Amino acid sequence: MRKLILVACLAGAVAIVAGAQDIAPPAFEVATIKLNKSGDQRQFIQRAPGNRINVTNVPTRQLITFAYQLAQFQLVGGPSWLSADRFDIVAKLEGDPVFTPPGSGPDPIQLAMRTLLADRFKLKTHPEMREMDIYALVLAKRGGGPGPGLKPSTTDCAAMMNARRNGPPPGPPPASGPAPCSIIGSPGMIRFGGFPLSQITTMLGAMTGRMVVDRTGLTGNWEFVLTFAAEQRGQPPPGVNVPAADPDAPSLFTALQEQLGLKLESTKGPVDLVVIDGVEHPTED
């Protein structure tokens, strides 16, 4: 089974000032890249205190989607090794960037990852737009409100991120309930804490294979734990114990309605794509 654990701890964002072309994009002060040949199926992208990021066993295609805030179907083209070869990256952001509230664009680490991909992977892309089938995330009952599992969050994630930049590493997320200032996806569960609902659309898009746009009309930050039927893909690696699938677990679509009062409505709309024009295997260091 391919298992993906995505930890988006304390994800902030920065505003890009139009016309400020003389300002260099964020870059990592130091970054090491190594090919991972472990054969492990687990993949991690983790932010850490001190403006650091630790990448473990992640394919280049996923690095690109992380940096550009894309679902997999939004990235077009590229050689087969983009998905086959996996890399470990340890990097530290230069300077002392300020993280502002999430939902207003890529954060400094994502922008620095774009710089790294251009410098070390020689990534070249161009944007393209196509009309495609998409899902709109809407309230399950027109004119209604959020469901029982969807609760407003008062956590200030931007303040927490800035306070921890030079402090000790945060402890592990709680064993249950929403993880503060984190989006954690694992088979059959999403734990979401302290962000606008627009921040869950990329993960939902990856799960459904379509672009998802937030049309709930719900503003502010939210928290929830969503449980649903886990998708099983093949056999787990040797030595990995995978819990048996719950035969009574609802589908993702049903869980959204019953637990959060939301639904995915099929429609059509323009989808922004990123087309790969060129990319090279990086030199390890």
C-alpha cells in the first residue's frame, strides 16, 4: 500500500507585492540533496523550527506540487524519473522571513523550494489553462451551516509560527482530535486545525482526482477530524502492519456530508495547469 503522510505544520503565507521585481525570491541558505534508495513507501515533507524543512523519500513530482501548491493532475509532462526517483532534502531558509496568515498564497518555504527546483533541478515550466471537470466544495444544505464536526478555530497560526522560528521544536501532534496549525492526511483520516477551508481543497483534489474549489462561503479558520473509508492500494511493504479496513466506514463523499455538513458538487471550470518544459536530475551533495 502506498502510504502518504503529509504534515503541513504551521503553514503560513507571504504576500507578493506587485511590481517589486527588484526583490529576490526567497532562497534556502543551505540545502543538501540525496537520492533515497531505501525502498520505504513513507514520504514526509515537514517544516521545522528555525525556518527549516526536512524532506524524506519524496519524488520530484511531489516536490513541484508542494512548491507550487498543485494537485498531481495539475502538473503535466516531465520524464518518468520524476515519480520514480525519491530524494531526501534538508534545507534552511535564509534571512528572517515573516509568516502571515494562511490562505493568501505560498509561504516563504514553498517559494524557496521553487528557487531550489530551478537552481538544482533546472526546472523550467509554463502555465496553461484548460476547461475540465471539477468539484465545488459547498454546504450540504443550501442556506444551512457547518456540520457537527466542523468547528471554528481561534488559534493564531501565523503568530505561533513566528514565535517558534528560533525556539525549541514543537512536540508531536496530539494522538486524537485536530492537530493545531497542521493539516495531517493519512489513510482514512484528515486532521485539520486552524486554517481556512480553502486550505483543504488541494488534499481533496488529490483524493478525488479533480480540482476542488471552495464555494462554501464560510470565512475564518476551522478545525475538524474527518474519518472515511481508506483506499487500499496493493500489498503493504514487508514488516508493515496495516489496520484492517473498516467495512462500515463511509466514503469520503458521505463523510463530508455527515460529519462536516459539506459536499462535493460536480461541475466544470477552468483549471490552471503547470506544464514542464525541462528538468534535470540533481547533483547530490
